[in-house]
Amino acid sequence: MTKRVRDVQYTLWPLREVWIKEELEKLESHEGVAVKALLDSGATDLFIDTAFAKEKGFKMEKLKNPLLV
């Protein structure tokens, strides 16, 4: 069963998922990109799929100190 409340969609059965509509902003151009995002209350940092970021034109930079995922 899936219910929709405003821009939040959640699934009660069989999985417990919460999806939200969000807008990301490119830092260099301030261009907005609308996305559907899975809310993960167990995440300890912010993550984005590399292929998605490249497809949408986000500037990618290597970190001086890479994060272990």
C-alpha cells in the first residue's frame, strides 16, 4: 500500500521507504535540478550517485582525503 501526502510518498508494505521531492542547486551556476530522493534516516553523511551527478552536469572534484564508503 502506498500513500501520497503532499510531496512525500511512503510505502507501508512490504518495504518501509520514504521518498521526497527535492531540488538540488549547482554551486557554480545556481541552476536548480528537481529530483526524487530516498530519505535514509540511517545515513551518516550526504551521498549522490556519480552517474546521476555527471548526467545532470554537476561539477565533480576529487577529495584530498577520500571517504571510505
